[in-house]
Amino acid sequence: MRFWPALPALLLTFSAMGAETIPFNHWTVMSHADPDSDKVFIAAWTRNRDGHMLAFGQQDNGPIEGALILNENSGSEAHAGHALRVSIARKGEHRVADLRIPDSARNGDRSEVASRVEWPVWEKRQGGKPPSLLSEMREGEQLELEFRDAQGQAQQTHFSLKGADRALAWILQEGPMTASYHTVDTLSEDAALQCRRQADGDPRRRDTCFDRIVSCWDKQGNGSVAAFRGCLSNEGVM
């Protein structure tokens, strides 16, 4: 079972499916554990003023994949036979090839044109550094994406990168293990255990770490598990 055929449905119906979401400025992280299949999905995504969506995600620590989901109401479509051009101000320009169209997005006989295209990004299990595009996105402010329409004409759209640094970190570093296997209480217990391990016998380091847990509890203790987990991660506890 691949990740991306399920992504649009998850993004559109996450509240009904019990998925956890955490906003990071203009980006959002979503995680969902499917109780029927035991599969864990996680995605970091943003939507721009045109209603277009840019997303990165994975299933069960598998390959990271990217998706450009164009606003169907705009009539925009992308041709999978032409590579995307991605530019980040003062960073670099990238060519994104190997585009594909999922079956659910195909429109009649036009096998190479659709409102959604996907591409492979990175297989973490094979090792190596993350792609430079993702690294630059985490350091940039705005991304310009150029795609080709059905007539082969270039079309541009822009996405804010505010919050991408923190949102993409969940994909690159944390992975689907950020999904809700815990309650807030059990996460607190795990976090306390991590504090003791990290302190290595130093009571000051331990107490400082405990203070971070309390701070996250005050901020997110009444909220979602993922929000509490995200706070612990950002505080360097877990």
C-alpha cells in the first residue's frame, strides 16, 4: 500500500478520521494511525493563495514522497511529462523529474495531465543526506514552483516557507513515530525517562529537562497528543 493515494483524503477529512494536526505558521503537520491496517501516515503540507497545495510525507518510515495538488476550481493542471522547476530565493533552483499521476487523479484518456502530480523524494533507509531541496526549503522564505500545463506552457505559483523548517523536521527526523501511540500521560512518563537518561546523573540537567516537560504540559496538556509530542520535540526532550 503506497502513501500518496491516501493523502488527499487524509488532508481533507483528517478531523473525521481522528488524525492529529499541528500548525507551524503557514505549514501543517498531520499524522494518522490507521487502526485497521496499523499503518502510520505523516505529512507536512502548505496551501497557497491560489488554493494549490504542496506536500511531503511518508508511511511507516518508508520513502518520502512529494505531491503538488492543484486547485481543481482554478482549472489548473500539470503535465507529468515535464519536470517541475523549483526556485528558492537566494538559495538555488532545482529540477524535479520522475513525475507520476496516481490513478485516482487521472482524467479520462489524458494519461499525462492531471490536477495532481507526485514524485519520489528520498529513501531514508538507504542512508545519505536529505535532498538539498528540502534543506533549502527549511532555510528559505518563499518557494516558486513552475509546472507545465496541458499545452506545455509554463505556469508559476508560489508557496510560503514560513514554518517549513519545523514542519519538514517531522518528516526528516521524527518520521511517523510522532503519531498517536500514546496518551498525554504516557508521553509525560516517557519524557521523564528521557530526561533521566540525558542527565546522566546530573540533577541540574535532569531538573531543567523536567521543567521543559512541565512547560509543555502547561501549553498543550489539554490539547492533542501530537501537539504535546511536538512541544516536547521542540524543547529537545524527545
